[in-house]
Amino acid sequence: MSHRVFMTSLGILCLLGCSSAPTRQEQAASPPAAPKPIGHVVEIKTPLGLPAVPIPAGNPPTAETIALGRKLYYDNRLSVDNTISCASCHHPLVGFSDGKPVSDGVKGGKGTRNAPVVMNAAYSTLQFWDGRAASLEKQAEGPVANPIEMGMTHEGVVQRLNSDAEYKAEFAKAFGPGPITYDMVAMAIASFERTAISANSPFDRYFYGGDKKALSASAIRGLEVFRNPAKGNCAVCHTIEEKFALFTDNKFHNLGVGLNNKGELTDLGRFDATKAGADRGAFKTPSLRNIALSAPYMHDGSHKTLKEVVDFYIGGGSSNDHLDKDIKPLTLNKQEREDLLAFLGALTGEIPPGLDDPKSKKAEVAR
């Protein structure tokens, strides 16, 4: 989104306390009012194992914005050549990822990082692997304008949508009459994505629901390996709380993933957003919910299976000058490794309805 610089017509600070009405010039320089949803506000119900979905004050979810966001999410017209949609890289049939190490973009382009999972992204305090977006709304601005991913401009998207009578009517129902803006596009997509939440997994039913038969004996042992600081120590980053489990600390860690043959970082991760030396090679902790559905793994998609991921951690990551202090070699025997994998498989939760392509003739994704 373009940034506007607003300048007052006054060249000096008024020290006497200006109380007069703003001049026409000052009124013209005022930023436009932010769009606001006008439809019926709905409650996003959360399944067992998750807390209430964080909702920004300026973008309460409505039936109209969610439906509009769902349509936009699957619309290839948001890309410059009408070939890529949000769902191209974040599809519900592949765990809201795309099953590839890095995603395909417009005109044969290839991304540089593995597609982050959209499912439960509503609980991420920062978006993207490097945390450069502060909200789902801001995240929805990035891929569209990325020359490799969707190769479009925000202005181009708005022009296409404003020329579509059906979209004009749907945006009017969601935000009121007037021209469509990209802020509205981002808000609608974000509201739809906040409905993509999944829990009530076998783990949740066992740990929070009291169903002692929900987990296999192997998965129960794997839970202990996962939580034990002397064993897996996984919960230090993939957190489990008393009443819910996000399975992420929403922080950034250097695991040594993506080193070249000289032991150098090929992607600086969080450092690109903060320029802080301590953030070199650090990437956001992904949630482990539905992790069995979203291979390959790591920010570069370099690990094809969960077994490869477990083996990587057993080896203590890859040594580099910024390796996280909590990454240390693990001592797990064959049974403990198998149990840990069984537990990770038990984190697959229910997928709510209403997330598939609204134009699809197939049945909605089953619960």
C-alpha cells in the first residue's frame, strides 16, 4: 500500500493553543476515514483446545465480510495474469499450505520460502516467517504486490473489482456504498482467514476434554517426551498452556536451517525485518497443529517428513554463530522417537466447514 505524507499548512508550531477550525487545505490533507464493516457481526466459535480468536477493534467479523473474503481468497483475478489466488499457496486440501518446498508464482516464478500455514494464523501475533506484518490485514497486502508471487498492484486489484458489478454490490453490503479500496479487500480476506481455526484433535480431547481413550498409548508417551525438558523439550517453543495450546510461542528462533556448504546463512529471516544482529537466521515458531498435513517443513521446505524434522532436532540443529540457546542435541531412543511422531500425528484437528472455494461443486471440507 502506498504511504502518504501529510503536511500542515503551518510552518511553525502554534504555541498559543490554536482552537480555530481547520482550513480547507488542512481538511484536504486529512487522511480518508478507515473503512468499517456494516453487516451483522458474528461470533467465531472456538473448538476445544483454543482460546478466543483475537479480533481487531476496527475489523469485527461480519457474515458479509467473511463471505466476501472467502470469494476473494479463491479469486485468481488478484494476480496480474489471472493464474494465482491466495488459495494457490494456502489450500485447505493441503493443510492450508501447498505441499511444495517453495510456492509457484506468476509467470513461472518461484518463491524463496515455504508457504506459511493459514490455519490458526489468527493466533499469530506477527505474520510471515520473518514477522514483517503486524496483522492478517497487513499480511494480505504483501503477496498481491510481490512481483514473484502474484505480481499485481493494489491499484490494479481495486480497478478490476470496481469494474465488476457483482463485487461492487457485495462490497457495498459489507462496507457501505462507495468505491472499493484495497483496505476493504485486505479486511475481508483477514476476516475470512480468522474463521480458519482447527482444534478438537485427539490431543485436545485427551488433555482438555478428559477423554483418556482419545490418544493411543504411544501418543501418550510421546506427549511426555514432547514436554520433558530432559527429553524432547519441544514445549519450550511449541507451548501447551493449562486451558489451551497454540503450540507456538510466537517468537523467532535460529535453528541453523538453510546453511550453505560454507556454513553461512542463506536467508537472514527476522533480521530482514528488524536489522537486529540477534535476529540473524531466526524464523517464527510455526504452530504444530495439523502439522501432519502440511509437509514439507521448515522455512525453506527442506525437510520432507516429520521424521526428518525429529532427526534434525536430535542432532541439535545446525551450528552457526546465532544458534538459539534452547537448541541442543537430544538423546532419544528408537521407541521415544516413534512415540513423539505418534503424538505429532495426534495434533490433527477438525476442519470447520465454509473454508473451501465457494464456486466449487465439491462438498465443503468435512469436519
